[in-house]
Amino acid sequence: MSNQKNLYSPFEGEIIPLQDVKDPIFSEKTMGDGYAVEPRGETIYAPVSGTVRMVQGHAAGFSTAEDLQVLLHIGIDTVSLDKAVFEFNIKEEETVKAGQVIGRVNWKAVEDAGLEKTAIVVITNTAEKLKSITISASGIVKGGAPIGEALTKGTEAKTKASQTKKKKKFALGGFFQELGKTFMLPVALMAFMGLLLGLGSSFSSQSTIDAFPFLGNEVLQVVFRFFSAIGGFAFSNLPVMFAMAIPLGLAKKEKGVAAFSGFVGYMVMNLSINFFLTERGQLADPELMQKAGQGMALGVQTIEMGVLGGIITGIIVYNLHKKFYNIQLSDSFAFFGGSRFVPIITALVMALVGLAIPVIWPLFALLIQQVGNLIQRAGIFGPFLFFSGERLLLPFGLHHILVATIRFTQAGGTALIDGHEVYGALNIFYGELANRLPISGSATAFLSQGKMPTFMFGLPAAALAMYRTAKPENRAKVKGLLISGVIATFVTGITEPIEFLFLFISPFLWIFHVIMTGLGAMIVSLLGVKIGNTDGGVLDFLIFGVMQGSYTQWFLIPLVGAFWFAAYYFTFKKVILWKNLKTPGREAVLEPEYSDQEIAHDGNTSGYNAEAILAALGGKENIVTLDNCITRLRLILNDGERVEDEKLKDLGALGVVHLDDTSVQVIIGTKVTTVRNALDNLI
């Protein structure tokens, strides 16, 4: 438990020192140390998180987890006023969150009585418990906004340890979720380019032309070959895309400079590697490059690091950008200061990194190879471990790291394609597709085919079970929610809109789902199915399965899917009824805490009230960073306790995940980008 307690403003108004209060009992700190507000609004907010110990007309008392006794006193000499002037909506022994609305006050009645409106917050056991109080806010603040902190006695060491632990949590939770979402930009491009590659490859294959002779028209074939050529772009240039996307996604300011520096860093690193190899006489001849672990990167012969070279570059460049983007140099060199300095320092640092890589890279390559060997040694259980692990990591937003490792590094396999050694399951699949080579089942085992039994059949069956077990009077209300979720998972492979309907309600159903996803992947691999790409929806099934020909064994997917549909439907239905789970439509009432006007559809947010969502997140002053991936808002907050999970769900969120005290994810669904943009406009 932390011994540092955050303090909040009980009203919108001006923060003033306690000694300026026009009552000596408070100004001389007879009641204890604290702070005061000259109110401008009538809404009352909880000044701390804790338990309500007293509600008495003009005052309320709270006890915190740190054993601080906090008194909120509204007005001076207001004890004589009618209790109706102060409308509290809390009662004794109730738990409240800091910044929560706890009532209203009729200031006109206070003014008519000729009394001061000053609201005072004091810690009544200051002598026993309080080490210090720091009020960092000044001037006008919003109601419920953080304004300072209290430190309990004898806890300096504990507080430092708590802060260190919190920083570590942020480093693990915050950084990795931020890093994971930066992968989405190049991966989204790859998915689209993969569709072009799939269309071009399938329509120009001899088996397709034999089945549909009109496709043999030379003009059409030129178009299809063009699709294949353009589709191969992302596959050929993935490392540099990661080198640019990571600093672009992580940088908070000067994002364009960060991305440009990523390109500079990647090129300089490879030129430096080339220089080292040339000077040492280790630059391999073209026919021996693959054997020597070398390849070409944007025309430069270098060590073949694959996408990891881009990721390493991106992370280094981001840290350089964060440190130097606003650096001030002396007048003589002022032109090179600020954001211009970032690509300069990047070039210098990455040149040194490039000289070190030929020495240290073999150790990294060996480590990655061992991970790949572990998965390969798992044999038929490899797909099971991968897809089960991906589902387990999904609630925390960390699944992108595992997925990228298998798709783009040696952990996902190695193959020789067109004279080049290619790493990663997805890279191998695209390489074979572009070069019209037989598709490797060992690569596709970790790609779309593994998701299809669950995504196209299992989760839609789970949605049907939730619909059938909903109360009859509520089915019409939940039908739209379930149908939109089924469309998302069946067509595009975006599963969170369905998964987050049961993830937090039933750990048993979630574990069942994790195991079934892994089993589905293992079974279709054993049956010899060979369907690649990334999403696992019906588009991948048609383009990379059906349209590629019968050798992909696409017809086995519906057969396995039929069993998965039955298993999911009957398991979900039985467990929901047996445990009386509160899945959509089974609640006692479906009346949201917000009014219809508050959740009204709005052209800017496609049905989501951004202002209400922002308020439920603790207001704009609570937000440190805001970003999104495919389905969720990813936030770093000042205080995660201020997030009102249930209100967010009332406003349309599918779920809320607290990774730690400050890292929070709000699952919205496929409209998340629109919601994020609306929030950006408000912030």
C-alpha cells in the first residue's frame, strides 16, 4: 500500500492556502493541516479515496487506507443552515473514489445568509499521522482535479520503494503496451498489401486460369502481376518500416522528425555495418551472402537482422528523440538545435551501433534461434502454444510482441526463397506466395488458418449462446451489440467485441476459449491446411484458401468449424445458465447510469459521447498520454483510481483493463479511432 495520498479539489474554484481562510480555527490549523477552495461551482467532489465516516449537513468525513482522517467543511459558520442546502448523495460506511461526485450545495442560500462560501479540507489527525502536505496546484482548478499530496509519518523509505515499484510497473506495462501499438502501422499495411499479393497470386495461378479461362486475358494478367509486385513492397521493406513506425508512434511531439530520424538511423546503421565488414574483409560475395548471414537492406549489403534490426533502431531513435528534440545549443550552433539535432545525434549514435553489431549480433541470433528451436521442438504442440499464448496476453495488450516474434523472426521459422534466407512465418508465406512457390504448412501453422475455427465459428456460436440465454425482454436490446461483434470477428478477425463480453465475467469461459483456440490451430495444422495471412476471418479464408486452389485444404476449415460451433454454443449456454452469469441481456435491468441524452449518437464519434467518456476517465487533467490500437484506447493516467469502469461500460465500452496504477486500456471496438480522435479534440 502506498503511503503517499493524492488530494483533490472538492469544488471547481480557486485554491487558497489554509492560512487565508477567514476562520482562525482553520487558518491557525487547530483542526489540522490542509487546504481550501473558493468555490465557483455547486457540485461537490470527494477530496480523497476512502470510506465515508460522517455526513452531517455542511460537512463530511472520510477515512483513507493510509489511516488519514479527512474532514470536508463547506462554508464558514454554515452549521446553522438547513441541511437541505447541502445535498449529499453518499452515506456512512460507503466507499468513494477521489474526484467522485458526492453531492451539490445551494450557494445562493449560503450567500443570502451572509456567510462565506469557502470550502476547507483538513486532516484532523495531522499530529499523529501527517508527515507533510504539498499543494502543487494554484489558481482556478476544476472540481475533482488532483491538487496535491499528503505523506504520512515515517514512510519516506516506503514511499521511495513504492515510487520505484510504480516506475517499474510503468516500464513493463506502459512501455510494452505503447511499443506493441506502434507495430500496428506496418502490420496494417502488410495485411492490406498481403491482400493485393493474394489476389494477384491467386488470379494469375495456372489452376485458376484453367478453371476460369477468361482470366487468362493478357491485360488482366498484367493487372494481376502488378498487384503481386506492389503487394511485395511491405514484405521487402518491413525492417525500415518498423524503424520509422516505432519512434513515430512513441514520440509525443515532433512525430515527423522522429520518423525521419528512424529512417536515417536505419540507413546509417547498415552503412556502418557494411563499412566494418568491408574493412575486415568479411563482406561476402553475392552467391555466398545467405550462408554468411548477410543480405541487402535498401541497396546496402549488411548483416541480415530482419525486422529486429528495425525494432532496435526504432527504440534507440525514440529515446534519442525524447532526450534531444528540444535541446538548446550555443548561439554559434543554434541552427542545429531543437528538432534538427535529433537526426544528427541519431546518425552519430547509430554509426557506433553499426560498428558494434557485427560483434554482438551472433549472440542475439543464437538466442532467437533457441526460441525458434523450442517452438519447433514442440512439434504439433507449437501452434497450440502460440495461439493459446496470444489469447492469454490479449487482455493486457501485450500479444503484439509475441505475434511479431513469430511472424518476423527466426522463432517463426527459416526458409531459403529465391536465393535469400527469409525469417518469420509471415515473411516466409509472403515470399513463397510472391515467388509462386509451394506454400509451407510449417509457416501457415502460425498464421490465419490457426484462428479460423475459433474466429469464424466458435465466437459467433458464443454470441448466439449469449443471445439465446438473454432474458426475452432484453434480446432486442443486445441483438445489435452481438451482431456487430460477430461481423467484426467473422469478416476481419477482430475478436475483442465478443471476447470482452465474457472475459471479465467468467474466467472459466475465458480459459475454455484460450484452450479451444490453441486446439483449433493444432488440429488444422495436423490436417495439412495451408492458409496464410494475418486476420483469420472469411476474407483470408476466401483469398488465401479457396482462391488459391484445393491444395490449401480450405474445405477442411468448415468441417472443423462445425465441431467448434457446437462446442462453443453448448459450453457457453450451459455455463451461463449454470453460473447465472450476467452476460449481455441477463442483467436485472438494462438502464444505464447515463441518460439517453448523454449516450446519444453523435456524428463525430459514431455513437459514443466523447465528453462523457472523458469525464469517466477522470477528465483531461488526468490523461498523460492517449493512443489506440485496432480496438482499444491505450492510456497512461495520473491516477487510475479515478477511472469509472461501470460508467465507461454504460457509455458503450466493452471492457476496461487496469494494467497497473497508471496504465489503462478501454476496449471500444472497431470505432476506436473515431472515439480517440474525438477525445483528442477535447483534450
